Amino acid sequence: MLYIPIVSSFIISFRKYSLLSSSNPFVGLKNYIKVIQDPSMAAALKNTFYYVFFTISGATTIALALALMMDRLKFLENFYRTIYLIPLMISMVAISQLWLFIYDYITGPLNYFLGLLGIAKQPWLTSTKLAMPAVIIMSIWTLIGKSMIIFVAGLKNIPEEYYEIAKIDGANAFQILKDVTLPLLKPITLVVIVVSTIDAFQVFTQIYVMTEGGPMHSTTVIVYEIYQKAFLYFRMGEASALAYILFTIVFILSLLQLRVLRTKY
Amino acid sequence: MRIKLRIVSLIRKKRWGLLMHILLLAGAATMMVPFIWMVSTAFKPTIGIIGEFSLIPKNPTWDNFRKALEVMPLALFYFNTLLVTLVKVGTSLFFCALAGFAFAKLRFPFKEGIFIAILVTMMVPFQARLVPLYMMMHRFNLIDTKTSLIIPHLMSTFGVFLMRQSIEAIPNELIDAAKIDGYSLFGIFWHIVLPLSGTVLATLAIFTFVWSWRDFLWPLIMISSKKNMVIELGLAFFGQEFIDLYGPMMAGGVLAIIPILVFFLILRRQFVRGMTLSGLKGV
């Protein structure tokens, strides 16, 4: 009766961790203070919040809008779903390299198309002002699909009767959207937002490939700094402090997620 | 008058419908165009790339692919990635199902507590364990080995959670009947629980497969020698050789993408199901 759980527990213990908040010798809170003082780490904190806010709001809104339209029209639904999922399946490195090319100042197609519209070429990834927005746009492009399929699944779960009753009551399309569809989607929307936010805080690959922390730390993010500090500079203590901060953020968000799920039922 | 109103509202509906169709198609185009550019650029000769902005290359050539393959041992990368991923999927399925079975159907002291402890682990981001894990690997002399890629991911808490939820749904009568028939505990697991969990196992398999295939940070930290690299890592590493040489870079990317893309297109339905479930983690 007991040996199976023991086997499972043994394997599970691979996942237990011990977190070092300070290096040897014991230095107290010095590492945490360094996180705020060190320009690159402080920038990482700021940039990550900035990134998360815009990427999530952008991706979720667009995903929701697309899902609503797809639910309405039903036409080509599978095709759209597949298309939007592709960036989530394939190599993030390849996607980042692709966008590195797209954003290229001289040879990139984006600047070319802007030129056709009469807009000046922009130094996307080399400008401190534009680099982060460029990464955000690319991330939104990548992430739309993930939220979208969940919204589609949620929309499918709304029983037809609700719509019929609303129509009988004389509601037009906007009112149906506002008073029936959206309120019923609220729990799913919250879950989607929290889960995507947790993921977004851990962004790394596109930063590593496209900007390496960006011109003058303008695109460095938490995980990138952890990577740099721990494995390029071997400052394990500082990296761990930063990692612990990330853990705290994610932990709080996860608790939020649990709270949201509980109220759903 | 009434007929007029009817026609007007019909046209209005059609107009909105048309607008939505256009938006949806525009969205799909936005998703596809970058990939088209990628393939197109992969076939453009390096000399011509500057200044050539046509969608269809004027002088298509296989040169870039040749260059990319000269520099990147792609087959080796694929082999490594496949090996590591398949092992991870195999162990994941087995151990998560085992643990899920234990938590769903068996009784043992502190069951609830242990399960909650495991769930809590789900809330810890991988990066928080990065440094200690690295040190552990170092102590076991596993730096720069494929084994080090596998070990931290032998199973996943999400998998355990998923399996427990689904195994819970198996009627207890079946298990009791099996016990009466003389099956051992493991026998029950192997002959009854596993076959009944087909769908969930498939979903978990796909989820784990994609996750492992795309993993970048951990291989980046662990592996430094070419012979042990996985695709994501290899692509990034050698991509740096092609900075500003977008032709070969895109060619490499195309070669890296195609197999998984084909895989995805064939198993579309399972992927969608897997992604929906994983996105609804915990629902």
C-alpha cells in the first residue's frame, strides 16, 4: 500500500529546492539592496512590469475580439485556430530571429512597408525608445493564439438559450455582447489574464536573441538579469535575490489565480 | 415602411458580418506574412538581399540552406532534442500517472498535505530553482550532458495534478472488482487505470513534448559543447554566426521549424485540446 507513494515521492523530491538568498559568506540583505541599486537589475524590474502590462493587455484584448468574431461567424474556424497556434508550437528562437530580420533597419520588411506608406525608417531594435515596444509587439503576435483558443472554448460553453432569451427580450447585438456574453466570460477572462501574466513575467528567449538586454538596459528583463548575473558574472547571490523576487511576484499571482478559480465555483 | 426597416437591418447585419470577415482575414494574414517572408528570405542570395524587397525571390537559390547546414549539425541537434524529449515524455507519463493514481485512489498518511505541497511547487517559477539546480548538477558532474537536461524534468506537478483529476473519475467499483480478481496494486495501475486514461495521457504527452522541445533557458545554461546541443540552443548559438546574414539565418530557422510544424498540422486536434487544457490549468 505504501510503496507506490514512496516511489512517487522519491521522484518528486527531485523538485524540492533550496534557495540561497545570500551567497557564502552570509551578507544579509545586501543582495536585495543591490537589486535596487544596480542599474541593470533595477531596469529589469521596471522593464518587466512595463512589458507584462502592455503585452498582456494587448494580447488578451485582441484574442478576445478575435474569439468573439470567430464564434459569431463560424466560417473557417479551424483554419484560424490553427494559424494562430503556430507561433506557440515552433521554436521561439527561430521566431525571434525572424523578427530580428523584420525589424532590421536597412533590410527589414517592416521598414520597407513603412516606407511605402511614407513613414520614415525606424531603428527599431537599436533605439532605447523603440526597442521595448518592438519586443512587445512581437510578443503580442506570438501570444494571441494562446488566449484565443481558451476564449473560443469558453464561448462555446455558453448555452444557446441565453442568446435566444436575450433576442426574445428584444436585445440587439451590442446589448447581447455587453449583458450576456461578456459577463459570462468574466471568470475565464480572469484566469486567462492571470495565467498569461505569470508566463509573461518569465519572458527570456526573445530578449536573449533579439536585444540582449537592449540598447542601454532598455529591454532587459528579470529572467535575463538572473541569467546574466548568475552565469556570466557568477554573482550567484545577487541572481538568487532577484530570482526570489520573481518567485514572490509569481507566487502572489498564483494565489490570485487560486482565489479566482475558487470564486468561479 | 416595415419592409424598408427590415432591409436596412439586414444590410447592417451583412455589413458588420463583412467587416468581421475582413478583420479576421486581416488577422490571419498578419500571422502568415512573417513566415512567408522567412521562407522567401531563406531563398534569396545574400548579395541580393539588400534592396530586394519582393515577396518572391528574384534569383532563388539553395545556397543559404547549404551554408546553414555547413555550420550547424542539424541532424545531431534533432537527434539530441528527440532523445531528450522522448525520455522526458516517457518518464513524465509514467510517473505522473503513478503519482496521480496514488493521490486519487489510494489512502496513506498525510495524503492531502503532500498533495498540497506538490501543488505549491507548481506556483514556483522555474527560474527560482535555476541556481540551486545548476549547483546540484555541478556536484554530480553532470554539467554539459544530456542527462542534466532530463533529470529536472522527469515529471511535472502539472502532470500529477492532471492525472489525479482524471483518475479520480474512474469508478471505484472497477478498482474493487480488480482487487477481488486478484490484481496487484501495480497490476491495477497497469491494466485498468492506464488504458482508461488514454485521452489525458495523450494530452499530457503532447503538452510535455512541446514544452520540452521548446525549452531554451535550461539547455542554454547546461550545455556548451556542440555535440550536446538541442535545436533551440543550436539555432541560437549558430544564429550568432549569421548576424546580418539573414539568408542563412532564415534558412536555418526554416529547417528548424518544418518538422514540428508538420507534426502539429497532422495532430492538430490533440494539440488544441492540450493547449486548452494547459491554459485552463486547474480548471
